[in-house]
Amino acid sequence: MKKIFTTLFALLGMTVAVNAQSTVDDIKPMLHSQVIVFDNYTGNGTVDRVKGSLFASNYVLDLNGGSIATNKGSINLATMSYDNKGTMTPLEYQADNITPAEIEALQAKYGKYGTHINSLRLKDKQDVIAIKPTAGSKIYVFGQGNNKSGTACRVPKFSKSADMSNPLNAGPTGDWTTMNLYVYKFEVPSDFEGETPLYIGTYNGDAFFSYIIVEANEPAGTPSVEVGDLLYDEANKLYYKEIVCTPADFLLDPTDPGSYLGVTDVYYTTDGSEPTTASTKYTEPIKCYKDMTVKFQAYFEGEICEGATNEATAEFKFNAPTLTVDGATATIATEYKNATNYYTFGGAEAVAGNTFTATTSGTFTAYTEIKNGDYATWKSNPVSKPIYVIDPINEKKVLTITGTAVESGEYDETTGLPIYEAQDAQLLVNGKDNDPCFYLVPDAKFSCIVDAAYQIGEQQVYLQMDKPNLTFKVAEGETVHVKVVVSKNSCKNITSDKVDEKKTYVNVDGTVYGNEDITVENGNIIEFDMEAGIHTFQKYSGTGNIHVSSIEFTPTEGAGIQNVENAEAAKVAPKKVVKNGQIMIGDFNIAGQRVK
């Protein structure tokens, strides 16, 4: 049965910023050639994607949001090669899709963009972006295909529908060679006019991309434009970007080099009006000290070149400050000049400052404000980290989940059964109200199980382990025995006859603890010991959903053979803990007595 989860943000007074979402109606028509560098959107793979975000000067819409990455290799347009663990290797491509001459032309034209990582994920209809190109445009996608070959190649898929149905390009065939880091070409069909969205996903699951180059069919004499990197004028104490325009040769017939007549003159405006010969003539790079759009129009011998327009937008985006958390104290540092750091904690108003010491647990968020003289004031991307102010466990704590599963009024499209959501869900400690001094749950999700065959007792609501979402502390020199009880369907395939499919695991600090003895008739219990430190439960990615019924934390001292057996059952080697100069775990006689 399909389940629905309710997210609660009030456990620690947490707040969530909601961004206004854009739609395909907000995408700018891609009438001219564009180079989309995904690093600029993902901050080199460090800035979270948000559903409904526009980027690349509003030429691209992130339809669903999705993943980012920093470990999927990088592509260098200057050499048309990729970095595979320090080794530069030529890009892969299909000979019937792109010719070697096209590769050389792309390298010569766009090599100045250099090396960028494959930071943006696309995944079929689950993770899609959209653009509005014109007919005949050529789209070159540079990305990483996880070394797949044949029909399993992970390459871009193009469609007129957001659900990626009726793709406009054929999928890979059995004779396709290995596609690890590659360039893929797609030609836009004749019925695209710059207003129809083109949706881009992938064939065969996750693939990550660094660039998309769109070469549009442009009228004769269309100038090319490029926005430079962020620069700083030391003399005037100002940040700026330069827009460079390259006037084009004017050919009577764009397909015939012999029809060349000369180089066009280009005029531009910065106020949104259309350029004329009375506007400013372009002679040198245009310095922009604030977000600005510059429009260009080509003329030849005083006569307008019809359709030979272009525009460029200088957008100023700044990296998040560096945030360091040491215990309960956070420190903020920025790389920018003319800058002031701000922070928020616990839903309070933003405060200027570089340090903060918390008295309760919560999420600390910082950003930088950059003032550019009288021209503009910008905010950097934000950065967040949790601050843990947690009392170490010094007595037995039992964390339980309460709540009721209620029908949401919606139904599963496949089964026709009602969809349930958690009502009045809360975490209790020793049967009482939650105790934020004992644990931290910044973003709890609760799952509903209404099938009695999979419930623990008659429990309907469970803590959903879907990301790092529960943190606790063990004092120096101490050990805590942890007992996790999960629902009876918290494994890959509870009804399977295969032993390998009937395992359940939990993940704490990246270490996996598990149990293979789970059946429909009994709940699964996983036990292990944790030593000193701050520890965080995470989802174990190798299984399905983990639904936690309860967690017991019991301080141990001289637990002897019991601790060794628990560690072995959980597939974790017993660890040694030193207390008062003596080893407390692992050195015991058969009676469970500590050996000095």
C-alpha cells in the first residue's frame, strides 16, 4: 500500500523558507545561442536545487528540483576531455550523432569556458529541466553516464511533455559504445518557435551534466555576446562584470561564405529599449556594477540587419560564507570585500555578526550581504549547519512514537485504497513529552502503517528514517547500548524466500548495524553499542524504507559477554572503551567479569 508522510518542523521551533516557484510561462525564449554552465546554478555542487527555480539568466527552469554532485567527474571544453582521477581522456560520443569536425568546432568556439564538474542530475521524468529553443537549433549536452553501454546508456531524453512521454529522440541501442563522460547532440524539430517548452530528462536513470550548449539558427549578422566572471576594482572598491560583444560578419547567404560583405556595426542599450543608430555604439567591453540586461542590434552600412539582435544579462551571485561549528559556537567567514555576515537561529530575525554561541540545539543559517557602493546590495547563497546542545545519556531513555493514521481523502491510483497521513504524531521519552535536551530531530518524518500484519503491537505511526534525522550524545569514557525496534515490513522483501532479501539495517554515523532474523510474524530488533561522541542515525540506502517503532538507550558499564554478543549479532566487531585506565569492553572471562 502506498504511504504518505507528514513532515513536522515544530519539534525545535524550526522554520522553513518557501521560495516562490516559477513555471514554464516564466522561461525566456532561447532565440540566440547560449552556454549553460550548471556549476553557476549549483555553486559547484554545493547549493541545493529548488523545485521551480529559474537559472542561466532565466533561460532554464528546474521543473522538479533534484540532486547535485561533486564526485561525477569534470569536463574541459578547451581540450574536449574529462578528468578521470587525474587522467585526461577524450570525451566519448556516437559517430552517427556527432562528427569529429563538430567536436573540433565546439572546442575552438567554446574552449574558453574551461573545466566544470558534472554537478546537476537529470533522471527521466523524476528530475527534469525545461528550455524554449527555436527550430533547427542544435543542443549539445555534456555529461557523465556512469560507464554504461548499449541500451543501458544514460543519455539525455527530450520531450514536449513534462512526464517525458513520447520522446523526440530515440533511446540508445544495443550497439552503442560505452558512454562514461560524453557529449550528445540533439537537433530541435521544426515546430519549436521559441515559446514551446522542451523538457530534458534522461534515458535509463541518473546522469550528471556540466554544460548544455545551444547553437541557435540566427539571422545574418547576429552578434555574439558573453558575460565575464566576477571582478573587483581595487581603486574604486567595486565589484563588476564585463559584457563582451563580438560583431558578426554579414553574409547575404549565411550558408555561403562567398557572400561576405563586411563586418556589422553594433549598437546597444541598457534601459530595456530597442537599440537604434542613435544608441551607443559598441566599441569595448561594457562594465556592469549591478544586475543589468544589455540589448544589442546589428547594422550594416547604416541599415538595420533584420532579426540580428542579441542580449546579455549580468547577474551577480555570491558563494555562501564559510561556516564552522565547534561545539555550541558557530563562526562565519566570507571571501568578499564590502561584506557583512548575518545569521539566523531558531526562527529569529537575522542578526549581523561573525560568531554565535547557542544554548539549545537547532539549525544555524548564515549568509553574507555585499554592498557595491551606490549601485547595488546583494545577498550570498545561505549555508546551514546543525548545532547540537545535547545532554549526554546518563540513564535509560526510551524514545517512542505516538499518533494516529487517518485517511487523507486521497486514494492510491494503482490500488484504489485510501492514502493515510499521520495525525498528532510526536516523539516521547520514557512515555512523557519529548526531551530536546536528550536528542535532536530537526526534520522528523512519520510513516503510517495501517496493515496490522506489519505493525508492532497496534502502533500506526512510525519515525521515518529517510536522512540524517536523529542525533544523540554519549559522554566521554561511557558506552550506551542501543536497541532499535522497527516495523515488520522494514526490509527489502518481507515475503521473499530468499534470505538475502530479508535483512534490515540501520545506519549510525555511516556504520551499518543489521539483523537477518526478520519475519512477518515478529518485529525486527537491532542491537549494538555506541561509545563517546555525538552520533546520528541515517537511512541505510541499501534497503527500502525503515520505520522505527522505538529506540532504547541504556548506559552500560562492565556489560561483559552481553556487549560482545550484541556487537557480533549486529555484524559489528566489539570495540574497546578505556575508563580509568582500564579496558572495559572485550576483556572479560566467561562469567562476564572484567579482567584487570
